[in-house]
Amino acid sequence: MTLALTLEQLLNGIQFGVMLFLMASGLTLIFGVMGLINLAHGSLYMVGAFVCAYVTGITGSFWLGLLAGALGAAIMGVIVEVLVIRRLYQRDHLDQVLATFALILILSEGTALVFGSQPLWLDIPSVLKGSIELGSVVYPVYRILIIIVGVLVALGLYLLISRTRIGMKIRAGENDREMIGALGVNISVLYTFVFAVGAALAGLAGSLVGALQSVEVGMGEPVLILAFVVIVIGGIGSIKGALIGAMLVGIVDTLGRVLLPSFFQWFMEPSAAASVGSALASMLIYLLMAIILAIKPKGLFPAND
């Protein structure tokens, strides 16, 4: 495999990692502050993608659709938090898992009812359809946009959490929610805000990826599994951990799917090499997670360390 192809796949891994970061950052923020296991987070990713595709189709504006996707997921997140999630904070994790699994089914059927069961297609804007040269690599502009958006979101989350008053409340709520409640902070409003931010990030991820694949019911669940792997690797409740973990998972998964089949072609027939290489590549991120947890059981950057 040529150096140019390797660099291209490395960029693909970074782009994939950025998408996982958008998912995992909201998920780890919700779990870190609220202690809530939210299996329905992938459904908010799906809602964002459908809203983006629908609004773009009506208005012809991808940028308006992108905004609508993130906002629509945030609004759905607020509705879900107020009607369902708010009743789960004092319940054990099994109740949270069962309730949020039920939300997956409700949101999937509701999305199919509103938008239809057939996949929607989201076109990349003409201004973003080209490619640019990065040294020896010719890379799509749209994928570069996704990487830039991820960097900006990471910077924005850092500033929100570490440099604002609401960020101070979020950090305090993560460490001692009873104390900040006693100091006069409205815990319900804080939790709703955090959940809405997490939902908006998931919706933004779905909206961005919707232009690279079909937008269909159930598209969020495979991404949710990878997002859980990311936060376990990075450390639960840590935005920094989510970013590093997402980059590791994205790069390892992408390069593994390209390099392993090529590697096994030295020892076996191409068809067998492709089969064995693809199977092992699917296992790589879970092997990575196992190795990291064996060395650091709390993940790379646990929030409370």
C-alpha cells in the first residue's frame, strides 16, 4: 500500500474519530454529571440526521438543515429529559437501561411514522463537493469540514466547561450535586441544559454523517456502541478522554480495515486474506479497549482523578 493511500486512510480515521467524539462527548457529559446510562443517545443522533435531511430537502439549504438537525435533536432531548429521564436520576442503572432502551423503540417508531420508513438522502453542497491537495494526498473538502467542526466543538466544550459560570456549575454538579443544590443552583434546569447540549452534539454528528451515508431508522445504534467504547477507553465523564479515545478508535479501526487484509495477503490467497483481515479488524478496537483497561482500569483520563 502506498504512502499516499496510508495518509488518506489516516485522515479518514481522524474524520471518523471526530464523528465519534461528537457522539461520545455528549454521552460522557450526561453520564459524568447525571450518572445516567442513556442508551437512547444513538436515537438522538438518528433524529438529527432525519431532521437535517428533511429540512435540507424542503429549503435547499444544507447549512439550515445542519442547524435544524442539531436544534431538533436538542429539543427532542429536552422533551425526553423532562418527560422520562428526570424520573430516573435516583433509580439504579438497571432501571435507566430498561427505560432508555424503551426510548430507542419509541423514537425509532416515531421517526419512521413522521419521516417514513424509507431511507432519506442528503446531498453535499456543491461548494463542498470538491477535493483539495494536502501534499501527496487529494482529500474531499467535506470530510475536512467534519474534522474542522470537531476541533471547533472540542474547543467550545473546553471553554464552556472550564471558562464559564455554567461550566463551573456543571463541574460542581459532577462532583457533589447535593452541595450545589443546597447553594441554590436549580439542579433540574442544570440537568436539562446538560442533556440538551449532549443531544445537540449527537444531532450534529448525525447531520454531518448523513451526507456520507443514507439516513435511515436505526442508524444510531452501531455508532452508540462505538461511543461507549470511546468513553470507556478515554475515561467516563472526561471530555479530554472522549477526544483522545475517539481519535484512537477512529484511527485504529480505519487503518486496521485497510492494513490487515493487505498484510495477510503475504501468507494466503487474496479472498481468504480479505476475510481474515476484515474479521480481525472488527476486533481491533475491542482489543485496544481490553489492553487499556488492563493497564488503566478507569480509562486514560478519568474525570475524577
